[in-house]
Amino acid sequence: MQDLDLENEHLFPSLMDRMQSSLIDTGIILLTLYTCGLFYDSIEAPDWLRAASLIFVFFLYEPVMQTMGGTVGNRIKRINVRKNEDFTKPINFFQALIRFVAKVFLGWISLLTIHGDIRKRAIHDMIAGTVMVNKQTNPARLPVPIYRDEQ
């Protein structure tokens, strides 16, 4: 497992940055659903189309966006979700989906581990094998990573 100089806490976003990112994404999801609702009302769209839009926007926004480089909130807050084994690598759709389902299922409880984990990982990060990193100090751009053998 890659272990960069973890003494540098600035590699990992704070709980506040993560919450602000989630708030931005929630606003985008709600605005999108509201706009779709107004449009569907104007054309008297069938209920199945409304349900499909809800499922697509709510359940697929985060997993799809995470595999494409991050959600809008992540991009604004300049944070990324990466693989925990090598946090220079982006996550795949399966990891993003597991992470999202765990986050939705656990809710705020998932955030309880952030302050006690050296990589500031939430429970949903641990379940999915992911870690959040700050873009401005992306480990891929650091000159010399420090590797340590696991025992």
C-alpha cells in the first residue's frame, strides 16, 4: 500500500470541505429534479418518465460523476475520491456505487471516523476502499513519495 508522508494533513480534505461539497451536490440534485418536474408538468409527462428521472438523478449522479473525475461539489471544493491502495488512481464505477450506497444507508453516522483516521476516511470510504484527497496537493504531483513496508 502506498504511504506518502501522512504527517501532512493538508493532503486530505477536512470534514467541513466534504460537507460543503455534499451541500453543493444536494443543491444541484434538487435544482435538477425541480427543473425536470416543471418541464414534465408542462408536457404532461407520464409517471414512469418522472420515476426514471428521479432514479437517474438521485441514484446515479454521484457514482457516475465520481468516475468522471468528481462531482460538481468536489470540483468546486477541489477534492477528489481516489483508491485507498494508491491514491494517485481514480476509483471505478463499482467502487463509486458501493461508496454511494454505504453513504446513503449510513447517513451522518458514516462521518464519525473521519477525525480518528489518519487519512480522514469516513466509514463509506473504508467500505469502498477509497480516500478523499485535496486536488491542490494531489499526491501524484508530490516529488518523492515515502513508501513503508507493511508488517
